[in-house]
Amino acid sequence: VASRVPDGWGPLAVFRCARGRVPPLSSREAAADEKLALGTGFMEYRYQELVGGMAAGLVQDALLHPLDVLRARLDTGVSSATARSAANPATALWCEAQSVAAVDGMRGLYRGYTLCLAASAPANALYFGSFKASQRALGDTSVPAAGRDFIAGLSAECAASLLWTPLDVLKQRMQVGPTDLGTLGAARDACRVGVVGLWRGYFAGLAVWGPFSASYFAMYEGLRRAMGSGDGATEASARQSIPAGLGAGAAAALLTQPLDCAKTRIQVGAVPRNLGLLSVMRRVYVQEGVESLWRGGAARTLWLTPGCAITITVFEAVERLLR
């Protein structure tokens, strides 16, 4: 069959021809089939982008999960006394890393990692797939390129947070709780108010990660255009993806750190359930000082900056490989 099909045919087109059930697809149908798209009309998800998103999430978590653990502990105030009294976020990060390693060893730095392996892949697939689908949906509109990337990033976060929020709720409870707290224990704790407890902090999360994703993708695509690689019009090499991802990730991480501090406290149940994001920020500022809002800033930036560069580079490489 391979010797008789035109170049550019996707696997579904070859399968249909080989089975002999239907006539071969036309060249136009074969080109469309190559996308193996899910959904039609306004939003179209392509399998290359979904697989690329899954790979990107798995690589990021494997390399950077310890920094996420330290960020959660510093944000919620369960860190060591030495870390809480540190003069700056970088010193707090170092002190907390030493404290966790001394008490629990490397195991303590990978709390909640097993859960990430199960849930992060589909969440990242939905995230990157939604971003690309939104870009295509807005491609024929009069929205400027920067505005289109901003809206697409925000749309991706709204969709992916439906999966990310339960993951974050369970993962962060395991990260800041006792060493022997497992996934089932964290789930029971979160569901004391019902299964809705798994989505506690969804809107607070959107208030944090929505602006993060929107500003990140707008800055990332802008940096790529400045380096000569248009948003989707031409191929992006790793030499372009890595510096653009680093710069955009660092800026977006710093801009949203105080919001992330409040969101993390809401999700782990460290504050009363009736408090919103701004109320928690005000409470932390009054009771602990402004430095507490920024204490996890170094861990968050060191986690997200390389994480953004890694995920976008892996995503684009896998998507290009499968295309």
C-alpha cells in the first residue's frame, strides 16, 4: 500500500485504502486527514499537538518537580523557621531545600510526583492543544497578533484548569502535608465538603494562571517574531524557542507570584473557605508582611522559567516530528 499512496497521506487515509472498504481519498481529503483532527468548526484539536503537549508535561515534571515542592511549602508557610526568617526569596529557597533534604531526603523533594505522572500528561495535552486550536480559530479575524496570542493563552488555561485544578489540590496537599500522606488520604481530606472540594480554588487558579498563560504566550510569540520566526507561519528552532520561552516564562512568573501565594493557601485549606483571592492576599500582608507574598518567588521563577522553555521546545519538536 505504501508504494501506491500519494505523499502527504495520513495514517487514517492509508488504513482506509488498505482495508478496501471505501475508495481512496482525494488529495484534498488526504491532506485534511493528515491532521487527524478532533472537533470541527470553531475549535479543532490535532493529534500532533495533543501528543506534543503530553510529552512536554512529562519532561517538565521529571526535571523540575522538586522546585514545585519548595514553592508550595514556601507559599503556604509550612516551611522551616530558617526559611521563614530568610532575608530574601533566594535564601529562603536554599534554606527550605536543605531542611526538606535533611528530614526526608530526596523523597521529600518528589512528594506528589506519582500523581503528576498520571494527571499532568492529559492536562498539558489539553493546554497546548487548546492554545493552538484557539490560534487557528482567531486566525481569520481582525484581532492583532499579540491580542490573538493573549486570548488563545487565556482560553487554553480556562480549558486545561478543569484538569489541572484537581491535580493541584491533591498534589499541593501532599507536598505540604506529612510525609506519609498519600493520594487517597489527600483526596479524602479535600472531599470533606464533597467532591467539589477537588475543584476548590478553580477560579482563584484562573485568576493566577489565566494572566500567566495569556501574558506568557503573548510575550513568547512576540519574542519569536522579533527573532525572525513568525507565529506558526515558519518553523521555530530550539535556538529560538529556548530563549523566547525563558524570557517570557520569567516575566510571567514574577508578575503573578503574589496571586500564586494566595491561590496555593486556598487550595491546601490553609485559610477559611469563605475567603477569596484578594482577601487572602490582604490577610497575608497584614499578618505576615509583604515579604511573605514574595517568599516563594525565587522557587516559582526557577521552576517556571526553565519549565516554560522546556515545555515549549519539547512541544514544538514533537509536534514537528509527527507532522
